[in-house]
Amino acid sequence: MNAAAPSSVLRLRYRVDGAVRFVGSRDLCRLWEQAIRRARVPVAMSQGFTPRPRLAFGLALPTCAESDAEYLDVRLARAAEDVADVPSLAEALDRCLPTGVDVTAVDLVDTSAPSLQEAAAVITWALWGLGQTTEELRDAASAALAADRLYIERERKGERSVDDVRGHLLGLTVVAPGGSPVAFHVDEPLVVADVRTAGRSVRPLEVAAVVFGAGDPGTVRIRRLAQWFDDNGRRREFVSPDGTAKHELLIAEGWR
Amino acid sequence: MTSVWPELERLLPRVRKPGRYIGGERGAQRPAHGEGIVSWLLAYPDVYEVGLPNQGLQILYEILNERDDAAAERTYAPWVDLEAEMRDHGIPLFSVESHRPAAEFHVLAFNLSSELVATNVLNMIDLAGVPLHAAERTADDPLVIVGGHAAFNPEPLADFIDAAVLGDGEEVVGELNETIRSWRGRGSRRELLHRLTSIGGVYVPSMYDVEYAPDGVDAHGRPVPGGIVGLSPCAEDVPAVVDKRTVADLAEWPYPKRQLQPLIEVVHDRLNIEVFRGCTRGCRFCQAGMITRPVRERPPEQIRTMVAEGLERSGHDQISLTSLSTADLSDIGPVLEGILDDQRRSDDAPDCGVSISLPSLRVDAFTVGLAEQVTSGRRAGLTFAPEAGTWRLRQVINKLITDEDLEAAVDAAFAAGWTRLKLYFLIGLPSETDDDVRAIVELASRCVERGRRHTPKASVTVSVGGFVPKAHTPFQWFGQNSGDELARKVALLRAAARKRRGVQVKWHDPDASTAEGIVSRGDRRIGAVIERVWRAGGVFQEWSEFFELERWTDALAAVGLPLDHVVHRHRGPDEVFAWTHLSAGLFHDFLWDDWRAALAESGLEDCRWTHCYDCGVCTGYDIDHVVASATPPGSVSAVPVELGGVSA
């Protein structure tokens, strides 16, 4: 397909909820390709011997984590004005996805928009199953935020390093059981962590370990609540989570 | 009705590929269990990625769940990491749909595709919390049954199973369900087992006694176990011989209707449509062909409909038309054209073309023409299975492909744009000489040279496996080559290949072939061997990372069975085989005569298109081939092929 061919990008926001969280991100990509095919989405295909649908995923979700804010850009073989009935397209896709993967919002964006992975600046995580009381969690959170440095040991490709992740931790809020403002329900205290994505970033399980001493992936639960990009100093979500598939041309809002 | 999910959920983050254990596949069912309903747990004794695509299991899954009085769920062998956690935390084997403990099902039914999964079967019975030995089970324990090709000699597992089902499962599974349902709670376990013997195709080992001759010594004075004198039923109404079940009309069983689509990546991840069952080519080494006679084709229209509906539903972009020899489907040309036409007409996304895979290609130029028709895009690798390096040896094994046929096919393949060929061969065949072995490389080398006329990238990979004689075949009397002998032949091949450009050799571990041979023609005494291997930690024996021949040879030594006697000995005409009371329909005399014919290097043509030589199956079961056409696909004339003719 040459540069002059009509094209636009369908930006999807989706949820990963329940047992499907155990499907790894590679397999999730495959399931998306299958769903796009079955829903007959007019996706653009890559060139070459084995044409593949042109999909660009946002930051990968760690296996075993749930999410209310996953993103996928689907490159369409149509100009934006020729894409009929985006809500129906989103619903058709949703029907073809496995239980627990749900499209929650959709937008059409310009093809020149920065990629999801490049533009993501801050992630908001919910952590629970940390094995402590609300008070204990609050004390640990305050201590971490008051500290100048927070060191963790990492091993990468056989090499050990000690990194200071304090600069990546933008905020820690402890929510008492039942006091959660978030859309899902847990019966225990929950921590909402805002984390900067720059550089090596810090993984949610690492936050649980370094701040709360809870590193067991079997008991610590993780859910991504939001991904934010920097809009001239203000943070905005890529697509608003109002829970319905909607059609809003961000070009109109000055997105370039 | 309990679920292990809450405990399991906490363990999954610690293991690799937790998606293996969550179910949730498209097409998965959540049947209701309860009063008047027989609960089946269909088990594939290997890891999820290997077991999920198994068609046999999916067919039975759908048939059972269509009934009001049956509920079927599935389970697969947990990988070693989860198994360790399960044993540590007291979590039993569970179904992937509702995560129900295996022991809460009424039937635990294993699909046995090969010999080396035997230790996994034991492991899964144990993980289920069911007594390992059938004799120790009570009326509250599930029935443990096995089916599939390797169930045609189930004797090595006789101590551990309650029943084996021989042949096609579609009809018999309903009869089993009915018998179990009407028995439930109304008698002892032994009464149920006795009732099962009245169902055609169902073999209950505990209803038969085996008599052995006294132990003796061989020609070298080494102690050898006594042979089998007889296998006889222990009650009058138990059949002396159990005959296999054969579905006469595949058209009545258009399954699977909703092929399972997994959440994680598995093998054979395409739309699989069975186009026929059975094979009459009569390759003498091939158990699958021998035990699934006669040929029953699916009607061409039904194939087309199943493909079209399956693609519409699943969104797959690849189809596989499965059978033992798909190019032999009588209407193969028109069927393929029909499928491609349907696709062209229905495609509103023309870039997403569908490609058709034809596993088991016949070795001739016609078949290459078919492959050309269906392979879109770049053509990389094509596979043929000549099985032997010389025409002489091919006549012995009855794989009647001449060198000219093979070279014409290869030429056609390279001319059509393929650059890599894979050729499958067996080594250790009856009457094989070193010249036959070296001929494999010479043949491959000639193929490379042919290929180089069309492309400089032409390469041929020779893939060899050690021949393991199987039950119910003309070669069941042949003494298997030793591991050392197989290794020597592999070295011969590798040395020869080093001198030839473009020829690569890959080979199956000869030690694994030896272990397969222990189970393949084993009798009940091999059960103790399998148990020892399992207790020594020998699970996933099909996987090279876990397989060690030493566990098997140690186990044999511990029970006093010499390896030579069990695997490498030639059997004579007086041998009473462990499966003598189980029938795939083939007359014993037919098999013996075919064995002698093999040694005389005499071939036997395909009886679909030539005269019947009365192997016993059709006359014995009063059935016939179901084929759409009286002439073989690709033949240039309407005259049936004469015996002694040279075409494939």
C-alpha cells in the first residue's frame, strides 16, 4: 500500500478481566488478529510475502495482571470519513473477543498520531493482596514517598544492577476496603500507584516489593487503571473511559 | 460439585503458560452435571498445546454434550511445574472448564495416540486421587478407560485401566453412557465391568485371564520369561475375541461442528476437517492404516459445507484436510476447486486468503499439482514420505513408489517454486541392508541435483525414525533393530550426507524407539515396567528433555524381563501375541501371508481400486469402502490399475 492510499487509525480501549488475565500478551495479540478477521474490520495489511494486519499495541500488560486501560491501534484501509458506523464495528469486535476481553471505548485518530507506546508517560496501577492492614500500608506508602531514594536489585540478561526507582514513583494512595473509587470491587485495602514510564520504569510487582515488602506474584494482585500521555503539561487518557463505544475525532481537538 | 479454582488461581502466577489451565476456549462447553447424568472427563495425556487440537477428543466431547444424560469436560497433563505445586498444595487433577476434581467424574477417558504417553496416564490417574491399580478401585471411583490407536494393544496398561475401546468412538460412546447410567448406584463395580463386556468394541482386561508358559532359557542359556499360552474370558458371556467398532458412514457424524479455538497458541492451529477415515494402501509398517480399514470417505458436498461453515465461524485462514493419505480422496481435485471457489465468492477481504494444507502427500506429480493449487504465497517446504531408500525395500514395506515417481514429483515441486523438501524415512526395516540405508542419501542427493536445475537454493532434509514393529500389522513378527544398530545406521547416513551438498539429516533418538518397542508389543507384564518408570520420575517420555532410556532398562531388569527378548526378538508363527483376543478385523492368516510376501519383496495394490484380497475386514464386519469414485485420483485412464503395474 503506498503512502497515498486512504488510511486512518481505529484506537481501541479494552479491559482484561478475570481468568483471561493468565493469557500472555503474545497470545492476546493473536486473539486480537483473529477477532479483527472474524469481525471483518477493514484493516490495512502489511506488504511482503506474509501480509499481516497492521496493528500497533500499547504497552504490554504483565501476565496475570488485569486492566481497565489497554490500548490497540488498528490501521484501517479507509479514510476516516469512509469508516461507517464505528460503534457497530467496535461491538462486532467485542463479540469476537474471548470472555474477559471487552472493548470499552473507541476513537478514530489520525495516522500521524504518536504511537501508544511512545506517548505513554504515566501508568496508574491498583495493587492489593499485599498482606497488610490499611494502617500498615499507609505507613509504608508515606515512608516511600518521603524517601529520597528507593533501591531495588534487578537482574537483566545475567547482569545484576541496583537501581533507584524513587523518581519513577509519582504517587501512592491507600484506599480502605469499600472506599474504592475505582470500577471494580475488592474486600481489602488497595493501593493506587502512579508510575512514570520513562527509561526502565518500575514494574507494579516491584513497587509492591520495594514499598510494601510484598513480592509474591501468587498473592499480590495487579490491575492497570489508566495510561496517560502528556498533553502540554496536563495528563490525559488516550481514550476516555466512559464505558460506551463512541466516535470522536481527536483531530478536531487539535491532536497532531 | 466443587471447584479447585480458588486454590489454583494463586498458583498460576508461579508457572509457565498459566493459560494452559483456564479453559475459556471458543467452543468450550459448560454442561450441567447431576442426577441421571453421566459425567465424563476426557483426558489427553500430554500437555495442553499438544492435546487441545486432538480431533478424536473433540468429536466425543461434542457427541456426549449433545446428550441430555451425559456431561463431558476436558483435562490435559499439567506441566511439571504446576504438577509440583499441585502435589505440594493437595490440588487434584481438574477439568479445564469448571475446574472440577477428576475424581468427581464418573468416567476418566484417555485418548492414547502413542506408546510413550503411558507413564503420563499413570501420573494423571494418581493426580486424580484414583487408586492406580484397577483392582483396588471401588464403586465410588471413576471408570478409567482408554481409546485411540495405541489402545489396540492395551495390555501393558491392563493393571491400570478398567476398559479399552477399540476403533471408532462415535457410536460406542453412547452405548457406554447408557450402560453406565443404568447401572449407577445399583450394583458393584465388578457388575458394571461385566456389563461393559457386552458392548461391542469394549475390552475389559479384568474379565480375561492370561496363561503363561513356564520361564525358560534362550539359545544362549539366558533366562527368558515364558510366552503367552492363551488369553481367555473368565465368564461365558464375555466374548473370546473383542472386535473393533467401525462407523460405516462418516456422513452421519459431521463432527466437530464447533472446533475448539484456544486462547493460547497450540499445535495444528487451523481448521481441521476429516475427509476420510481408514487407508487401504497396505503399507506393512503402518498400524494406523491396518487398524482403520476400510476407507470411509466423507461426501464431497459435506466436506465443502463443513469447510465453509467452519471458516465462517472461526475466522481461521488455514485449513487442513486430514486423513491418513489425503491425496487419495477420490474427488480431491473437484473438492479443492470447490473449496477455493467458495472462498473466492465469499471473501470481502480479498487480502486475507485461505490456504489449504494437505498433510500426508502422496509421492507423485499429480499430488504436487494439487499442492500447487492450494498453496498461496511463498512456497517454502514440502514433505514426502518415501520411507525406504530403494525400490526393493519399498516393495518389502509395500510403499509402492518407484524412483521415477519420486523424482518426477520432486522435479514438479521444485519447478513449481518449492525450495526445500523434507523426506521421511524409516530405518531398521525388515531385510534392510547398509546399501538400502546409504541409498537414502543417494536418493536425497539426486533430488537436490534435480532441484538445482530450478533454483540454487534447493535443499533436502532427510528425517529418519527408527522402525518400531506394531501390533495388528504384517510386521508384528519382526524383531526390532537394537538402539546400537539404529545409531550405527544414523552415523552411516550422516557420513554419507557430509559428502553431498544440500542434504541435511535429522533423526529421532534411537533410544526413544527402543522404549517405544518395549510398550508396543508388550503384554501385561510390561505394566510393572511402566509403573517403575513412572515412580522413577519418568513423565512426559515423548519429550527429549525428560526421556532417559536408563529408567526403562533399569525397570526391565528389576522385573526380570530381558530387553532383547521383549523388543529385539523375531517372533515365529507359533507366537501368541498379547492382543490375540483383540481384533482390528484382519485375518491372522492375511497378516502372516503378507509378512511372508514382504520378505519375498512382493507388493500388494490398494484394494479400493483393485480386486479384494480378503484381508478380513469388509467380509468380517459386512461393511465396504465408501469412496466417491472407482478410479484413483490422478490416474490417466478409467481402467483400474492392474496388479504388478508400476504406477502409484
